[in-house]
Amino acid sequence: MKTEWEGRSREFSVRIVRLSRAFPKTVDGIEVGRQLLKAGTSIGANYREADRGESRDDFVHKVGVAEREASETVYWLEICNAAALGNAKDTIALLKEANELLAIIMTIGRKAKGKSHWIGAAAVLAVTFAFVHFSLSAFPLSAFHLWP
């Protein structure tokens, strides 16, 4: 893996695939599973595309797409939890991870949009936020990517 973030988002995608396989073969299970599968597996794919973008604007745009997919994934996991689709323990664990990935990708996007003198301050604020609100292991420093 190129970065810790890529490995983490790839593992998340694999876990989403496994969860969706356990859904019942009913109309609701198939449709929610399809939506979750599309959104949950595209977070890492969109970030990889962003990281290999042609310009800063391209990077910012594609990170925004990944952020929207992460937000949608949180939504579908909330639906799965409320409707008792899939294994409840796995759904709750994936919901926690999806929220963490969303927070990370939002931070990356905000830093990338900022001016270069602001990026250092954003990194300090992001790490401080992560330390105060989450365990440091949930937000490895290498996940806070800065666009060159």
C-alpha cells in the first residue's frame, strides 16, 4: 500500500463486501446491500484517484467525491443498523470506522482547499482534534496527507 490511508480504506471496502453478502435475498436486503456496496467500496477508490490527480484542483474535487461517498456509507450503515440488516456487531463496527474515515477525508479535503500557510495550522488543529476526541490510533498521522 502506498499509504496507511489506502490500506485502511481498502480493508474497509473488503469488510463492506463481506457484510453485504450476509444480507437476506429480499427486496430490501438486495437494494440496501447494493447501495452500501457501491458507496462503501468507492471511498478508497476515489481517494486513490485523487492522490494520483493531475493538479491540486483535481485532487480537491476527487477528495470531495470520496467525502460524499463516505457520508453516504454512514447513512446506509445507519439504515442497516436500524433495519437489522446483516450482523449487528459488524454493522456497528463498520459504522464507527465509516465515521472515522469520513472525519479523516474531511480533514484532508479542508487542508487541500486551504492556502499553503494555513495547511500547517490545519494539521495542528486536526491532530489536536483527533487527540481530544478520539484515540490517536484511530487517526494515524500518515493519514493526514498534504498535497505537494
